[in-house]
Amino acid sequence: MVGIDKTTPESSVIKEVLPSPKLMDIIPRALDVDRGILDLFTVLAVASKENRIVAVGDLIGKLKEKQDGTSGPCQEVLYSLKRLIKGLSSPRKLVRVGYPLALCQILRQFSIIEGSDVLQMIEEYLDLSKAESSSEKSNMEIGIALAYSAVIQSDILLKDQTTILPLLQQLMSFKSDKSYVQHIWHQCLPLLIQKMVTHSGFETDIWPVLQKDLSLGWSDVTPERLQVLLICKQHLPDKIDKTFLKKNWSNKKIIGEKTYKQLLSVLQDSTRGHPIIHNVNKLLLQELPVELVGDFWREIGEILFHGELSKRRLGMFLLSELIKKPLNIEQLDMLLSKHICEMVFTDLKFTNKEQPSAQMVLDSLASLLDSSKDDHLHSAVVKCFTKSLDAEKNQTMELHTVLSAIIPHLTVKAAEELSQEIMNLIEGRQFYGSTFTSLSVRQWSINQLSLFFSHSAGQEDFRQCQASLLQYLFRHAFFVLSKSSSEIPHCHSEPVSFGEKLQKTCNLAFVKNFLKIITMKSDKNKKAYITKTVQQLFSYVESLVSNSDVVKPLKELNEETLQALHQIKQMLSQMHSIKTDQSESKNIYAFEILLTYLALQVFCDPQNCLDVIQDSLSCCEKSVKKRVKSSEDEPDWLDVLLDVLIAMMTHPSKLSRAIATSIFSAISDHITPLSLGLLTEILMKKTTDVANDEDFMFGDEEEGESEEEDVEMSEKGADDDEDEEEEEEDDDDDDEEEEEEDEDKDGNAAEANMEVDEDFRQKVKNALGDAADNTDDSEEELSDLSDSEMSKYDAALAAAFRSRNRTEIKKASNDKKQQLITLKIRLLDFIEVLIKQNHKAEIVTLLFRPLLELRDSSERNRIEMTLGEKAIRLYRQLYKTKVSPDTYSQITKEDLLDLMTHLIEFSRKAPSVGLIVDVSDGIYFLSKLLLNINSQSKKPETEKKIHKGLLEIFQPSLKGFLDNQGYQNFFCFYQNLIVKLPLKAARLLCCMVDKNMHQKLSAKQWKTFVTTTVPVIIKVLESSSAKPKFLDQVMCLFRNILTIDKGDNLQVIPTSVVPTLQTLKKSGPRSQHKTCNSLLQLLQRQGLQMKTPDVADTSSTTPQ
């Protein structure tokens, strides 16, 4: 851009209008500036956004205090300007955010600052000639740009028009080899134009310079000149009119048939700052009318996609912005042509994941779909990408990314169309006109159905779509089609066979998506959503079972299993017919989910779930029929149900555990201390106790983990080549070969399991010695050993076998320990539900001990580390809960004091400082709960008596700590309490300082206590920051000391204490009047000799 003579030095124009640099001589040093102001600059450089804003406000406030009454800028204001301007060249990221903000606000708030002085400081402190390296020069250039930006936005130029022209010429003449520096500078000129366009100085100072530059037209045009033209056209339509454009830019409009070639050249040139998108592109698209979108895209947009990476990124940006315009379906089809969609796939696959250009397109598509509810438009967007699928190019992963971005925003009709097409693809039918029979593509398609379960669950119509997809997955996972039927959904004939691998993929997808439905946040609307979906699924399952001529289950169902399903159906019908209140509806919701899950489990493991079904039906029947509340607090069905849920938590399936947690959440209000004991008994069970417990075993965890990994891998790796072995499964011969392969694998696995333990084999050989057969020829006959020879080897062989048994027993013991730890970790999910939902006092207090003991055990046993971390996280949530006041009557003050005593004793043996602090936090919570319970009791005790009770449980441990009796880390226990409870600590100290304490201490001990405590009390009384209630307790402590000591050791009290007490009496609340009067009377009555204490003497001793 041409603005001034290139031979003119960059700063010469400014020097002509700026005063001599006398201002620099009066700017103070940092040592002469208030420390409170200096600290704010540190906050501006490192703090978060909220703290930076607060720091700017504080800085302005302090500077206004210093400026008050001063004619020119005060020294603090000048120092701040210097500090901010110099700091703009710092490479630290947050400095470039906080400092410009502060500089702009100071210039805006202090009208006394002259614009010429600010430009002079910028020239002085950001002098490019003083840069010692290219990086330092670039940082200074960025600092100058940020400073100019702050100056422009502060409106200081409106007061001093002499600075406008030099600044404008600086901006127009700047050049840099660094694209990121150039980008920052190019933001200043448009900002200056927009700020000054309505000002009188614009016509005289700015427009003549701009007009001269814009009159050059397309000659050596740069993106910056075109950007200025577009800005001026927006704000000055009378100057940039058709005549001006025709004369200088060869066309009456900037965008037209005659200008596409020049515009393409400019846009290509704007990519020199890759990956930053130049602002000229955004302004150009704002100027583009909708009717010219097609021509613009053909002449410019598509051409960019044939260029290098920077050009393709710009093409992606233009596409993302054009999509936001109100286009019709034909225009949208043109923009999202097959070639462009393939380029989007390519970008998603190969571009740097930190800056994927195609993500801009996906975000715009999501906005477009949200803004329009046109079903045809939504379907058109889907077809553009799905028609571009090419399995040979491995584009399934990229199409998955596109679908995951747009499916949550589709209308119900468009989503149903897409889901039907995906089901066609799974079955080997045509998918938007193309047919794919590859097994890998069909497996990938099954996993795409999961995307529909991320859609908003607010619409009933979409719930129907999700329920239909669940039914589809269930049918293909657990049933085989015998004949086609139009009456039962998803039972039509399939052109391509549905093999075992696809059935397994459907099984995993069904579990995953059913889990999504069940684990929705269960507010009132979502519960109804879940209930309807579950009911519809169960009805579909019932129709499949009853039509055995159409479909057959993969695992045969005997009469007992069918009877169990029938009983579940009857129980669900009975629950649906009952009108319940809110508390009972939770029970019905829980049992409905449980029974449906068990009904589905019948098709996975029919033999092992029958007993659980009978137990669950019994619990459900007792819960539903219990219309009148019994005299017992706990429902009689709760224990059995908890046993069922605990058993479900041992299951390797994640779905089973999630449903158990969901059911427990629904019945958490019924949990009582007795039922909670079933959980805490397992949580507090020692790992050493299960070594000989043969009954303690549960499902293979590795199997469950592998199933979950299969789900993830099937999503990620569906696009991998599976070669010919996975592409064709049509012939019966192929099925037979697969069965033979499976049998071979089973045989090999059996042989592997029968392999001899080589270590044990060597021990047997060593025991037999020379009698061992060291040859491999099994056909050679060996002579038998005599009875005496055999008895000689008996002891050695017995030792070898005992060694093997010990190894197996040890391995089994370790397995049981690990299983117990795993079960505890899972049961903590139940505890987390209780902490979040059940705020009964008796439940909350019963959770302290098991959680702390789990953490304590984990610090002593490394294999329990994960368990301990989860336990302590829940413990920290526990002592932050708000106990329901209605449940205070459930526990007594004695119970709380006993619990606190136990925790104090527990903390003495805690293996780490962190655990001691956690116990201390729990004590803090329980002490507040104790005071709250006492305040709401029918016969509340005095606060002093409560404090005395607390003191009694602390005294033994405090005495042991002071006597150094094994309390090495116990100081942090009391330190944590005192920091959090200064008021209560002062009250406890008041209770401790009495006549009994004075009698137990020697005269020397008492004197040491008084001479170290009284100066601290005086310091608190003279402080202006102490809170009234805390101050009141300190004065009570002072009064107790005065009363007990009777003037024997109070010679060091300064005379200033009397006026201090008189001031507190006048200014303090009414509650302090009596205490101040009492202190003044004690001092006067005892006739103490007042003298100023020796500071060195009183500060040398630390209070005990």
C-alpha cells in the first residue's frame, strides 16, 4: 500500500508534531511508586480474565486517588503509562491481553493525558533501532501495534487532531516480513477509520490520504487496500459510489463478472498469513449478494480447492461462511458437490488436528441446521455427504465425523430417513443409490446408529426413532429370522446373510445405546422418556418371543425361562395400572428398569438370571402391594433388592453396573442405617479376610473389559481393510469352514490349558534325581521302582507338590483380594449417590468411618491406591453436604461426640499429613452439625456447655501432642481447625483459661503464658481488621486472664490499651459495651502500673 514516500523515516512525521522529550525526565522509578499499584501489574500479566478486569478497575481507582487535585498527570499515572507501553513488547501471552486493556482504560479515564505525549512514549520505549535481534524487533513491532490499537480505541485522538495524520501514515506505510506481525498491524487501520469516520478530522486528515491510495484501483492491489475499500464502502457510501468504482476499479460493483479474476488474485495473496484468515475475506463475503453465490463459487471458491494447503484452508473458510447465507437447496448442492465433500473428508483425515479447516464447515452446517427446520434442506445436507462415500478410499471414519456433527441437529423426519438408509446399508441394500456388501462397512454402519442416541431427547417423535433403533439392534443381536413378516417391525427379508460377527456387533451396539438411555439424568421429563422407551422395548421383545415361527432366539429358551418372562410381563402390567404418589413412583420406576433389564438378560444368560428374576419379582410385589406403611422404618423388600444390586455390581458388563446404580439412585430415599450396613460391611472388609473365603468370587473382569474395548475398537477401526475373509459370507460352505476354524481354535485353547508347568516339572525331576526319565522317547519301557526306592522319593515329591499348591493358593488369594478391591470401587458409586441425594443426618454421619478407613488402608497398601483416591474424593464431598434440618432428630449429641472422639483417635494413627487434615475437616463439619442440632433441640444447652463438651474430647489428644507422645504430625490437625475456626478456637481458649488451669500450672508456666499471650491480645485489640465476634472472644479471654492473674504478671500492658478499649466501646456493637466496661473497671480496680512494653522482649517468645 502506498501512503507516504518510502524514503521518509517512519518516525520523522511524528517527530515534527511531538514536543521535546522532557516528559521522560519526570517519570518516577518503580521504587518511588506505591507498592499496591506495582502489584496490580503482576496481576495483569498472569491472572485470569475475571481477575484482570478487577485489577484494571483497582488500578484506575488508585490512580484517581493519586491524581486528585493535581494539575498535570501525576507521577503514578506517568509511571503506569511507561510500564504498560514498555511491557507491550513482552512475549508473554497474557501481557498482550492485560496491558492493552489497562492502557486503553487509563487513556479513556484520564482526559488530562495528551495524545502527543502517548505517541512520544511509544516512540521512545518501543524504538525498533534498539532491538538486538530479529525476535526482539518482532516483539517490539507487535507492541507498537497493540499500543496504537489502545490509543485508537481510547478516543484520545478525538481531542488532539494533530496526531491523527502521523498515526495514519505510520499504519499505511508499515511493512514486515512476519505475517503474524503484519496481521496485528492491519487491524489498526480499519479500526481507525471506523472510529474517526463521523469526526470532523476525518474529512481533513484521513480521507485525502485514503482517497489517494484507493484511486490506484487494481494496480498492484493488496488485500489491505481492498479491505480499506470495503470498509469505506460500508461507512462512506456517498464517497465510494458507482462513479468512483467505475473510474478507479473498472466496474460499478466490487464483485462482478469483470472482477472475479482480480478478486481471486487478491484472495490468494491474502493466504500469506496462513493459517490466519485475512479480514478482507470476511468483508468481501459481506458484500456478496445471494444471487451471485453460484458465480462467485465457480470462479473463485472451487479454484482455491485445487491449490496448496493455505489456499484450501481459505476455500474451507469461504465455504463455511457461504453456508450461513440463506441459500436454496440447488445452491447448497452446488457448494457441497462430490468433489468438495471428498476434499472435506481428505482434510479431516490428513490435516493437523489442532487446526482442521473442515471443522469450520461442520460448525457452519450445525448452525445452518439449527436455524432451519426445513426437512428437505436437512435431507439435502445429509445426501451431499453420504453420496460421496467411497469405501475403497477408506472414508468411513471421516463420514463418521461428519455424521456425528450433523445428526444431533437434524429434524425428526431427516433423522428417520438417514437411520433407514443406514439400516439398508447394514442389511446389504442400497445406501443412497450405492450398494456396499463389505463386512467392515456393514459393521461400521451398525456403530453409526449410536449417533442417533446423542440427539436431543426433548421430542416425542425422536423418542420413537430411538426406540425403533433399539428394537432393530435387539432383534439382530439375539434373534434369527425364519420367515419374513410385515406385522413385526424389522422382520423383513434380508438380501445378504447376517453372520455371527454382525450379530456380535449389534449386541455390543445395543448394550451401549441402551446404557445411554438408562443413564440419562433422571429429572421428571427424562424419567418419563426412559420409561416409555423401556416399555416399548419390552413390548417388542414380547412380540418376538410370541412369534416363534417368524424369529428364533440364538439361545434356546426353555419353559422355565418363558414362565419367568411371563411373570415379568404381569408384574409390569400391574405396576402400570397403579396410581402412585411421588415417593412410590420412584420405586416403580426402579423396578421397571430392573425387570426390563433382567428380561433382556434372559437372552444372554438364561440359566444364571432365573434366581435373580424370582428375587426381584418378590421384592417388587412386596413394594407394590404395600399400600399401608408398616411400623418398621425399612421396607421389608429393601434388603433383598440390595443383595440383587450388589450382585449386579460384580457383573463384568458395564450396562449391568450402570442399571444397578440407576436403580439404587431411585430407592436412595429408603436407605436406612440397617440397609446401609450391607454396603459398609463390604467396604470395611479387610482384604486379608477373603483369602480363605471360597464363596467370595465373581465374574471375570477381563471379559467385561474386552467387551468394552470391542465397542470402542469397532467404532474406530471399522474403516480398516479386512481383506477377502470378511467380505463374503453368503455360502454355506463358508459357514462350515468358520465353524471348523472355531473348533480348531477351541482345541488349541484346550491343549494350551493342559500344558505342563515347566517350573513344577523341573522340581519333580530334581526330587526324583537319577530315577527321573530324561528321555523324550515315550515308547521306551523303564524298569519299575521297588517299594524302598519309592519311599525314598516320597518326601521330596511331597515337598514339590506342596510348593506348587502354595503357589496356586497364593495366586487365588491375590485374585480374591483384587476382586474385593474392584467390588469396593464399584460400591462407592452407591455411596456417591447417597452423598448427592440422601442428606439425612444419620446416613451422613455413618459414612465418615468407612471412607476414612478405605483411604487409610490404601496408604498402607499400594494395590488399593485407586480405591483410596475415590474414597477420599467422596469423603471431601461428604463434609461439604448440607444435612437436612428435618433429620436432626435422627442423631443425638452423644453420638456426634463419640464419632468425633473416634476420628480424633483415628487421626493420631493416620500415616500421612494429608489424611490428618482431611480428618480435621471432618471434625469441623461435625462441630457445625453439633451446634445446629443443639439449636433446634427441644431443650438446647448453653453454648458454653457445648464448647466444654467439645473441649473434653480434644483435651486428651492435645495433651498427648504437647507432651510429644507419638503425635508427630498432629500440629496440622489443630492448625487446620484454627485457620477455619478462629472464632471457635478463641471460644475454646476462653473455656480453657480458668481457675482450674491456673492451679495446675506452676508460677513460671503461668507467667510464660501471660507474658506471651497478652501482647498478642493487645495487638488484636489495636487492629482494625478483626471481626466483631472474634474481637469479642479475645476480650473475654483478656478478662479471664485479668481476673485470674490479679495483676501479678501484667506490668507489660501498654498505657495505650485504655484509649483503645474506650474507642472500641464507642464504635463497637452493643454487645461489646459490657465487655469493654468490665475490662476498664478491672484495670482501674487493680491499679496496675502502665508502661510501654519492650517490643524486642515481647516478640521473642511464641505463644504456646
